[in-house]
Amino acid sequence: MKNIKTLLATVIAPLVLVVSAWASPQTVTLNVSGMTCPACPITVKKTLEKVPGVSKVEVRFEKKQVLVTFDDAKTNTDALVKATTNAGYPSQPEKAAK
Ligand SMILES: [Cu+2]
């Protein structure tokens, strides 16, 4: 029992630290006021998924918000805002990622 705990502490814990330092996913909420019909979120979602570094896009149509999870080593909030704006849906980050 003691050995397993030691093993976990010495092997697993540092490994988790290394992995989390290597990839640092960020989540930002974008307010997209231009999503007025149920077809809009599809365009917004597809647009954001094309941005390199984006791993997850969750649209909350009722709130006119999009939750975007991305790797901050590959992209940033500004690039996401630019992407939706270029697609015809100007957006504003609810909370800055920096
Ligand atoms: Cu629409």
C-alpha cells in the first residue's frame, strides 16, 4: 500500500504537472449578438472550429454566447473574435483570456 502511494506521488504527480504545462487550454465566452436564428450557431461553430488550436466549441443560442476552448499556444481571443467577425458575426469576449 505504501509503495503504491509513493509510486503515485513520484511518477504520476510530476507527469500531470508536465502535461498541464505543455498544453494550456483556455476557455473564453464570446457574446455573439448577431445569432438571430437557429441556423446562425452552425456557421459560428464551423468558423471557430476551423481556427487552429480550437479544441471545443459550445454554442448557447438562447444566451447568444459561444464557449470556445483553445490552446493558448496556438491561438488567442483576438483571433477568435476576428474569425467570427469575418464570418459576419461580430463577437465580444465576456472575459479577457489574458
Ligand atoms: Cu441565422
